[in-house]
Amino acid sequence: MRVSAPRLIALNEPLAEELGFDPLALASPEGLAVLSGNRVPEGAEPLAMAYAGHQFGHFVPQLGDGRAILLGEVVARDGTRLDIQLKGSGPTPFSRNGDGRAALGPVLREYIVSEAMQALGVPTTRSLAAVTSGDSILRQEGMLPGAVLTRVAKSHLRVGTFEFFASRGDTEAVRTLADYAIARLYPEAAHAPSPPLAFLEGVIAHTADLIAKWQCIGFIHGVMNTDNTSIAGETIDYGPCAFMDAYDPGTVFSSIDHAGRYAYDNQPRIAWWNLTRLAQTLLPLLGESENAGLAAAQQALDAYPALFERAYANGLRAKVGLAEIREGDSQLIADLFRHMADAHADFTLTFRLLCDSAEGHEDSLRALFANPSALDAWLVTWRQRLAREDHVSPAQRAAAMRAVNPAFIPRNHRIATVIAAAQDRGDFAPFHELVQVLRSPYAEQPAFAAYAVPPEPDEIVAQTFCGT
């Protein structure tokens, strides 16, 4: 089903060049026809992928790409093999009576947040292009402008892909899928005594590192179902995602997460739960007997907590300026989080202003706390801890901290403003400006300082939606 009047909103030219594409060709009428789903590129064999999934803990045996079409794979200039997928180009065999389209708002959100994550150094799918379709689509809010996103990923294989075949008892299909994933994503596993076990261990390690990075920047995925969990260790499916403003470990944004299953502080545990579901699908491949497979899977899964904690602790130490590992560091950081929670201090600004404190400028940081004296005792302890690393100068420490503590994140109220301007007035200038600012999240950018400011009370966006 063709879209009526595609128009280019944004083309990620640096990414296009990395992939070996000519940006001018992609922006041409012929390229736009491909990016909108109106024309199949030469040599492509588009398909919608089948998968199952645990959604909020409940197993659904068949889901699949309801509004996404995988155009195929490309080999980037650096030799990496990547998927190219369209989201919102029309119905698929898995649309489940849906229209297969995407509204403009979710497309802009995914473009903004996925590219921001890339700039922040977090493994993620990428956005190559966003196109308006010229058609209106019906959603709960009424008629909305439609759009199509071109997404790039190391792979679109998910935990739910393995669950799809395992739930049907198709062990050979699981084996074929695992062999493909190993060859594509974990080639070193092919040389291990047990390639399927090495594959599982690789997915566990990559996922642990990914979730630690989420926690360190206050990112909340919002819908960590197994069908939204990539085996490539990338962030995928930016639906009701958001970055935390005021620090609260129980923060939930998703409008459908009524029980807080996917709250910020639950994300590490949920990732482990999802990895356990992957391990279950691989059990027949992990040992000659059921007990041997269970023992191998359990040993692999038991490594996750330590892998996550190590990555998370290293990330947090860097955020507070600690160059070495010493006894008491964990408690020092935990005490800071406690003060942040008590004061509802902004997550991102707290850590960014702590960089200034490393050079003795603490007034801005203290101003974030309603009762600054509560923070003062912590600052004394923190300075005493820094003094034990006297080989690092204050300027060096502050610079290192600014390299891991962003000044700019895609704040929810900013994204809402961008979407409103585009939907209501057809004005994409705010979108382009926000994307530009977020390309350099660790730089000062004084001309765009307003983008670093938390929302005013009447600007707070407390709920986000899947956009399906």
C-alpha cells in the first residue's frame, strides 16, 4: 500500500555515508520512494519478521513486525553487516488488523532519542531517515499525520525471535537461528567448545553492559518485553521511553506500565529475567541431557549480576570523578543518590554540576537541593576521597567527568514541544535544532544552554505512549 505524498523530514547524512549510500541519491525522488516504502530497492527481498514475546510477563506466542518491513542487509564501509528496516510503511502479515502505519510523533521521538543515544555512547539502533507520508492515520487521539522511519540495526533478532520457534518445539529452527546469530553477531563463539553456550554468554555480557549504560544516564526504556530485547546488545524499540528529570528510582513513564514492572530501578532485574527466557529457548542446544543444559544455562545466567554491577560501578565512579577503586566508594555514591532522591534533584544536572564542584565551584550544584546543608556533609566526604588521588589535578578530573556526564539529553518536555510543532503547524525547525544540539551532548554549547534546563512544573511530561 503506497503512501500518497512522501516528503523528507530528515536524512542522517553521516550515517548514510557510513553505510556507503549517496545522500543526494537518497534525497532524490527515487530515493524518497524507497524511504517511504513506495519502491523496493533493486536486489531487496523485503520481509516482516516473526517473533513471540513475554509482554509484561505474559507470554504471547505470535507477535511479529506489525508495522515494520526489513528491506535487507547492507555491508557498511567498515565491513559491518547491518539491517535496513522501514517502520510505518504499511500493513504486514503480523499487523493483527492494524494499519501498519506510524504516526509522526513516534517517528520523531525514535529519531531524536536513538541518535541521542548514539552520541551518548550507548549501543543503539540508528535512524537513517524520517519521511512524512502525506496521509492521515487514525489513533486514539484522532487523525494524525503519518510518517515512516528508516531504522538501521546490527540485527533485528530479539529474545522473542527465539521464543517464537522454541514455543513451537522446533529445536532445529532454534539451532539454525542460533547458528545465524553466531555467524552474524558473535563469530568468536563459533570456536568455543559449545558455540550455543558461548553465544548465550555473549548476549548476557553485552546486555549487562547496555543496561549499566542506561542506568548511568537515567534512561528508562519503558517497555522491556522480550520482543523488545535485542540479542545484539543494542537499545531497540523506542516507544514509551524517556530520560528521568527529578531523580526517583521508581520512575515510570509508560502509560501502560501500571504496576511499575519497567521502572528505572527494575531495569537491571528485568534484563536478567529476559535473558533467562533466552536461555530457556537454548536449553536443547546447551547439553547432551536436560540436566546438563540446565546447569550450563544457570552458570551463564549466574554471571549476569557481577557483570552488570562491575559495569555500573565503573560508570558511576567515572561520573563522580573517581579514577581508582577504593573501599567505601559504593557507599559514597549510594549516599549521593539518597540525597538526590530526598531533594528530587535533577539526575542529569546533578552530575553535570558535580563536574564544576571538582574545580571548587559548588554554588550551582547546591542550588539544586532544597536543603543544601544536607549535601554539604557529603561534599566534604567526597572531597576527602578525591584528595586520595592527588596525582589527578582538579582540571583533569573535571574534564574527565564532563566526558561522561552529559549536559544535554533528549528531555521529555523538549520532545513534546518538537512533536507539537510538527503535528500542529508542520514546523520542523524545533526538531532539527534539538537533533543538532543532541549530537554534542557533552559539549557546553552556551548558545543552547536552555536545552540543559529541566522542565518547569507546568512543562513536566509524566507519561509517554507506545505509539503503535
